Amino acid sequence: MNPDPEQACPIAPVVDIVFSRWTTPILWSLNEFGRQRFVELERRLTTITPKVLTQRLRQLERDGLITRTYHPEVPPRVEYEISDLGRSLGPLFAHLATWADQNLPAVDRARQSYDAAR
């Protein structure tokens, strides 16, 4: 038996890439509002620290889910935009949103029932 989680669950790498703590809100913001500068993203994602935002943006760029455009001006300007690869996640997010609308009330009831029994 192979203990490799990627062999046991072929979507594990996708979950690691897409569903880390800040990836989904960053991608959603770039998809919803278009090209943005760092400060604009920081304002929209009010609880993220600049350090974490920088780390996540770098990882998303490395993964090909966003593009970074450097404008050599004074002062320099950097913009981030969702890539075609990142945009291709749209149907997945739409399905998850539908699932959430249909099933989160049942999850909440199950949690309440579980907690009440403890």
C-alpha cells in the first residue's frame, strides 16, 4: 500500500494549491474586481498581513494562477491579475458556492446536534 496522499486522493494537490487560507479570497478579488495593485488587495482583504499577502501572491504567480506586471515608473507600479489558468477555476468555485448554499444549513444543524450530545 502506497502511503503517498496524492496516490490515495488525486485531488489533494489541487486542494493544497487552491484552498489554502488566503488563495481563494485573493483569486476571488482579482476575478471580481480585475487587475489590482498590492494596496488595493490589502484594502479588500482587511485581515491579511502584508507579509502573508506578499507570500501568497508570489506562490500564486509561481503556480500560474495570477500574473504580475511591473511598470518601471517613478514610483514603480506593480499590478496583479488573475491568469487564464486561475480563471479556469471559476466553474469549480461556482459549484462550491452552490453546494454551500444548499448544504451549509445542514452542516450547521449537524454541528449543533453533535455539540448538544456532548
